Amino acid sequence: ATLTARNIAELAAERLPFLFIHDDIAMQHGMVFHPNWYRKRIFPLYERILEPVLANGVTRICFVSDGDYTAVVPDLFALGFHGLMISPNMDLGAIARRYARDRFLVGNVDTAVLTFGDADDVRREVARCIAEGRAAGGHIIKAIGEMPDNIPIANLRAYFRAVARYRR
């Protein structure tokens, strides 16, 4: 935590527009440890770690974790995170409606759909994410897990065309 706090303080001094902070607190189907453990042991450290970034008034902080960390979404917003990267196994629409009216969300496009679906599946996936993310203060469309090299070119084209079409 001390090393992370020092690194974050240096980044805060840069007054970046966005800062993504990744902490693997969750797995595919929920938290690694009980949410109360994070509330007692980890989240108090985040209060100190985030302080210089929150104080600069410019940088928007996005929390990133693999897996489903829905159980601690309200805690993360209470700590001061401005946004969250939402994995496909999390309910983007519910989080947007319940917690994120004045926050931003990133992601939720399922890379498996891009890789194993067809162009119509890809268009539907992008449309779903944009529709569900609309309730948030902002939604940045993103394929989660990056884009591996085995995504068919036709699906990549469909993805970028759908993003351009539906974001309007």
C-alpha cells in the first residue's frame, strides 16, 4: 500500500484526465474474499491511496478488476472512484441505474461474442451494452479482456461499425 500510494501520488501530480486502478478482488462469480474483509483490510488503504488524486480535482479514477465485484460497487463509489470497468459477468444495466447516474462505466462488451459469434451477434452485443449503459452518467464502450488476435476480421469490422452507429 505504501508503494502504491507513492506511485499514485506521482500520477496525481501529473493531473491526468483519467487514471485506471486495477486490483483483482473478484473472480468470475464473485469476490475472492468476503466483502467485509475488503471493507476492513483493503478499502481503508484506498482512502489514503486515492487522496492525492481526489485532491487534484482533475483526474477521474476508474476502478478495474477481473470478475464480478458487484457486492462492493457502492463501497468503491463511496471511496471516491468516479467510474468502474464492468465485466460481462456483471449486470451493466442494474449498476448504471442503481449506482452510476453521476458516475461513468467502462466496458461490458463480451470478447467471447466478438470471437465466437457472428457479425449479427456482435451488433446485438454492442447495442445491448450501449442501451444498458445509457443510465450511467457516461459509458465508455469497451471489449473486456482486450481484443485477442483470434477475433475474426469481419467481427472486428462489425464491432467498430456498431460502436460508431449506436453511440449516436
